[in-house]
Amino acid sequence: MSSLVIAGAQWGDEGKGKITDFLSQKADFVVRYAGGDNAGHTLVHAGQKLHVQLIPSGICLPHVQNVIGTGVVVNPKTLFAEIDYLAAHGVAVHNLKVSSRAQVIMPYHQLFDQLQESLKSEKIGTTHKGIGPAYQDKLERIGIRIADLLDPETLRLRLEQALSVKNLLLTKVYEQEPLDFDSIYQEYLAYGEKLRPYVADTSYLINEALDAGQRVLFEGAQGIMLDIDHGTYPFVTSSNPVAGGAAVGAGVGPQRIQEIIGVAKVYCSRVGAGPFPTELHDETAQTIRDTAHEYGVVTGRPRRIGWLDIVALRHAKRVSGLTQLSLNCLDVLSGFETVKIATAYELDGQVIDYYPASERDLARCQPIYEELPGWSEDITTCKTLADLPAAARAYLNRVCELVDLPLATFAVGADRSATNVLGQLWRD
Ligand code: IMP
Ligand code: MG
């Protein structure tokens, strides 16, 4: 058995795709365990860049079994659009399985994502993909699962039940038109038929693979600071991007997970609302945003930018059990006279080293910065730590020292070839 989790250690968009891509080459399975088409990752196939939101990152590699796990919320429309898109770019999808127990995103989930948000005085800034409402229905136990789409009678029953609630809310609370049962029923029944060849008991498959000594990569979406339980609630997503989410979302025992690689950028970014103690509103932020093209892949929104936050990174390490750190976008920090790292916060005159739970406390937190010398060299072709200018190397070393994790990889550019791997990532 050999397994590892790749988890975003900040607020998503840490560049997980590149290391996932690299590790997928040597994987037997790549498993998405949480979230849905709110994520967005870029894959490279035959020199072309491909964007997917739901399908796991190993899809371009025919030897890899890709799995959409039970913890994922699946929008079938997106899934088939992605399968068609991949086919049009020369990637035939024969290596995908979807958990029979995964929840389905229904048209009313997207509708409610907008309606619910419109009533909130404090907007979360969701991606409007219906992610939150789909997880809500799962917990309310009126969700529809992939297996239900394969059985016309079950689908009829579940959809009737769900729509009876949704239509009451739509008409009486939101003053909208009710949804029509028949058209949704027919559409989703057809998805079920199309899905049939992909549907499997994926927990069974993954455990069997682990028993046979195969390599399983659990691919996280979003980031640990957006975790529903451990993130900056309520400004979070509705699933568990933490590594523990891989055990639950894939259906494997926690002892099956060996290595947990936390991926972070050497600065911070976040889309949507919520606390962000090291956020910058100055020229530095705009320089970083422009250099790194920090605009959302899914929504196109400009991302909020700030200096690297070690307090948040240590929080991510703790709640997720990170064993290694991948640091991305080192090239983006080239050209600054000095670079800053927040090592603690000052809250009401006290120095604290933990991430407060309270939104109001977080808003009052003043980062305490360590300022390190910058570097101006173009580092985009550096392959090893020794190739880096001394100041850039010192910066990476200091970050790893502060977080107390070994460096798994560092990246000096957006390209796949710009990710430099240090040492062994798979444990075997
Ligand atoms: P939701 O996941 O669409 O419900 O959005 C909830 C919050 O998570 C919003 O602030 C989104 O911007 C953020 N979010 C969701 N998915 C991603 C992602 O893949 N990258 C970064 N932020 C995300
Ligand atoms: Mg992304």
C-alpha cells in the first residue's frame, strides 16, 4: 500500500494541480474526495492546457483509475460536458469511476445557492454551483444519490419528496415559480443511463487497490482554511477539504493514509468574503495579482492577496496532519526589496500563535511580520535549491522552519516543468 493526500493548505488555488499532475504519473488511482465543480484545475495533455472542475486530475493518463468519491457532490451536466470537452481534446475517458453513493447536484441546488445567498446580509460569495444546498440536502436526508438515478422508481420517490419541499420554499418563501417534476425527472433519468458504465462501489475498488499494494492519490479540492469545520466559518465551503475528509469521502480507514502534502503559495490569496489577517490593499497586492494572474478560474473574480500567514499554515498543519509542504509561486515574489511572513498575531495587546475562531477577533488581529531580504533575479529556470539566489533559498528555509515541515516541492513558474521535486513523495 502507498497512499497520499494532496490538500490545499490555504484558501484554495494554491496550485495543487501541478503537484497532483506530477504525482499522478506514478499513481494507480487518483481519487477526488470532497467538493464538486466549485473547484477548478488545469491539466496538461500533449502540450495543451485543459481545464476541468469535477473530473480528477489523473484523467489524461490512461493507466490511472480516476475516482469521483462518495464525498463529492456530482453535477451530471458538468460531468458529461467535461467528458465531451476532454474527448474533443484527444482524451478518451475510459478510466473514470463515480461512487454510487455520491450525492447529485440538482437544478434546484444551483437556484437555492443564489436565493439563499441573496437573503444573507453577510454574503459568502459562493461559486453558485449549488454545492452548499446539495450538502444541506444530504444532511437533511432528502438528497438524491448517483445510485438513485439508476433506478426509475427510487428516483421518482426521492425527487417527488425533494420537490415537494423545494417548491413550497420556492413559491411561499422566495416567491418564485415552482419547478416542474417531469422535465427534471426525465433529464436525470437520462443522466442515470449515461452514468451507468461509470458507477461503482468506489470504496470497494480503492480498498482493493490499497490491499494489492497499489498507489492511491487522494486529491483535495479547495483548501483547509475553507473547511466547513476547521476553516473560517461561515466563510467556507460546505465540505471537508482537510485530509480527514479523504478517509470519509473516499471510504477508507484513516490508517490507510500515509503522507499528507499541504500545498501553499508563498503568499496568500482568497476569493469570496471572510477573514484574512494578512490581506494587502496596496500596490504590492496588485503587483502580485497581475504577476500571478490571481483571478478565479471558475468565477473570474479578482482574488484577494496578502503576505504568507504562518499562523494559518500551522492551523492547517494541525487540523489536517500535514507531513510535508509544497510551496508554489516563489517566482511571483521576485523583485520585492523585502518579503514579509506573518509569524503571529497581536490581538488586543496580546501576542497569539493560534488562529482565533471568532470572526470579530480575527478582524482585530494585527499580523506580526518577520521581514526578510528580497531577491530580484529571474528564478523561473531554477531546478534545485542550490540554483536559487541565497535570499530566495533563505525564505523557503525560514517558512519550512516556522511551519516545521519538510519541503516536498517548490515551484518557480506556472508550467509543469517549473515544479521542482525534492526527495521522495510516495512512501514506498
Ligand atoms: P462554494 O464552495 O461555492 O459554496 O463557495 C464557498 C466559498 O468557497 C466561497 O468563498 C468560494 O469563493 C470559495 N471556494 C469554493 N471553491 C473554491 C476553489 O476551488 N478555490 C478557491 N475558493 C473556492
Ligand atoms: Mg483551483
